[in-house]
Amino acid sequence: MSGPPPAASPLRIDVVSIFPDYLAPLRLSLVGRAVSDGVIDLRVHDLRGYAHDRHRTVDDAPYGGGPGMVMKPEPWGECLDDVLGATRDALLVIPTPSGTPFTQAQAADLAQQRRLIFACGRYEGIDQRVADHYRTRLPVAELSIGDYVLAGGEAAALVMIEAVARLVPGVLGNADSAVQDSFAEGHGGLLEAPSYTRPPVWRGLAVPAVLQSGNHGAVAAWRAEQSQRRTAANRPDLIPPG
């Protein structure tokens, strides 16, 4: 059976990396199906193709000293200019631990864009002048997926792209799934209640009776209560004050 008809204007996502094979999971599962169905136009670019010395060098020692290497601005500039072409109708996303926190609300905002470009840094990051320069040409978002440091931006890009793709119309089989997610407006930004399926009893543990009652009002009330309890236990910072 064929998938849903392609969107009139698919969300284009470009990813730039020195390890393009790292992005292969984007051809699998939900995002891969969206790409196959034409809902998302995914293109992965190898940054080393824009390094012109025989070693295809993309990094150099940092000014001011210190450990590690910094990604050079020249290959990034050539690559991003090529990827962008004449358009300014795009958002450049730079995954970095020094960025602002990536949230479900931000994923929803990115899903409304027409085009996203992910610049995956490595080593000590990308020369800051790259972000500063492209900010004069188009919106730039430096985003962090958490308070930890990864070896590169590819894993963070995978996380953000999957979070965004789920919110693009036509990607999920049931659009209500996104409404009921943790952090979504349908939960008031709280965590989702626990989920259960068959069998009704597993290893001595029973599914809560209310979920088998057929009483939709009682089920909704139970889920709301469980959402509050789980949020208070695991993420009290999400509970509105007062």
C-alpha cells in the first residue's frame, strides 16, 4: 500500500557533516517513510567536499591556545553558500552544548519552517564567525539538546530532526498522537501518563482497572491525575507555580 500523498510543499532538511553516513538512520522508520512519501525532502552534504587541500582539512588550532581543534570557516562558508543558493528562506540550526535548550515547543516552531539546514560541528566546534556571518543573511538558531557534551553535532541533529518530523503534517499516522505527547499543549506541558497494552496481567502486574472500564471520562481523569503525579515526581520544574 502506498503512503499518504506528498505535501504540496515538503519540508526541506539539509544536513552538513564530515560524517554523512552518521545520518543514515534518517532513512529509517518514521522519518524515512516521510522522506519516501515526499513529505520531507532530506539532503545530506559532506563538508570535506569543500576542503581543497590534499588532506581535505576542515580544522585548525584555536586562537588563544587551549586543547582541541576548531572547524575552519572557509569550508563551512563555501558549503553553506552552495546549499543555500540564492534563497534566504531557511533557518540555519547549529547543534551546540552552548546553545539555547531545544524543547517540544521549539520543535513545533521548526516544523512550521519551509527549510532547515543543520550544521553539525565536531572537535571544539565551528569557528564562531560562521554563525555570526550567516546571521546577517538568515535566521540562525544555536540549540542544545541537553547539559552534556557530545563528540559532534550529528547525534543532536538526529534527535532534533526526529522531534521536528513527527510534527510535520502527514508524517504521523494519527495526528492526535503528537497532541498527547509529553510536553505538548494537550498535557499543559506536563509529562504523559503511563501507557499499557495487552495482556491484562503480566508477571503478576495488572493493568489499572479504570483503563479496562470503558468509561472514557474516568480514563481521562485518571490520565490527567497520573500526568500530574509523574511530572511532580520526575520533572517538578514543569509544574506551574501557584
